[in-house]
Amino acid sequence: MSGDSYTGPGIWIRIQHRFGPRNMEWFSGAVTTTFGVVVLIGDDLFSQPSWAGFREFFGTQSSFGTIMLTLGMLRLVALVINGAKKKVTPQIRQVAAGFGLIIWFGVCAGFYSSGVISTWLAIYPWLVIAELTNIYSCLSRCPLKLCSASAPSSASAYWYATSGSGRGNGPVPSTRQLQLRLRP
């Protein structure tokens, strides 16, 4: 073992250990990747009325499919890298979940702009909600990483103390512990 990551079979042990709490992030990355593949291999999807919004914005079906495939693969690679590291980097997961939120909100907007009601209405808004939960999960597991100062501000300390049982950060600190942290 060295520095920030494990080598050999330890990498897969670490990834498997972290997979459970992050399974929704893996799911979102896999869905984005698969969505891109389906768009790339689909027969002239952009000629269908429900894809009119995408046609106007992206121009070609292959460019949209390539973007979705690339973003999905990047997310999966980021999760593998983050899972293999000894010290996790929640910022990578936060940014990936933010991009996922933009992606699925954009997909909803694209289908909505076509004016065609279809099964998209039953599926893609839920992926937006899933990405919101991914963002919340990332932030609730490591909220103090967002603070640039050495000591948290009273607002961030309050948010940390009230954001749930500090999943991944140990127990929620008591008021006395927070007061000690806030002293210069």
C-alpha cells in the first residue's frame, strides 16, 4: 500500500466497500452511459416528434449520443477512481451529481418542449430527483469540505450538526464540541 491509493486486490475491496452507499450514483452513471449508447445505435430517433427539442438543440443524434456516452463513462471512471483512493474526494462526486442533475433536467426539458406526452414523464423526472438525493448524500457525508477556512463558520457548523447523523463522518458532535471548534 502506498500514499493515497491501494494497489492490487485492495483496490477492488475498497471499491466494493464504498459501492453500497453510492449505488444510486453508480446507477445514474450506468443509465447515462446506456442512454448514450441507445441514442447512438437507435434508428433515426431524432426524426420522431418526441425528440424535436433535442434535434433543435444538438443538431444530430450522434452528437447527443456521444455527449451522453462520454459523460456517463466519465462519471463511472470518477467513481472507480474515488472508490480506489484511500482518502475519498467528495468534491468529485458532488460535481458529477451536479452534472447528472443538469443532464436529466435537460432531458426532461427536451422531451417537454416537444409537446408529446409519453413514458418520459414517468421516468426522467425521477432521475432528476435521484440526482438531487445524490447531491444531498455527497454534501451530508462531508459538509465541512466545503468550508475554506480552517475553522467552520457558525452557519456551517450548525448545518453540520443538523444535517443528519453525520453519515460517514462519525456521530454528530455535541453543542459543546461545536463551541470548542468555533473558538479561535
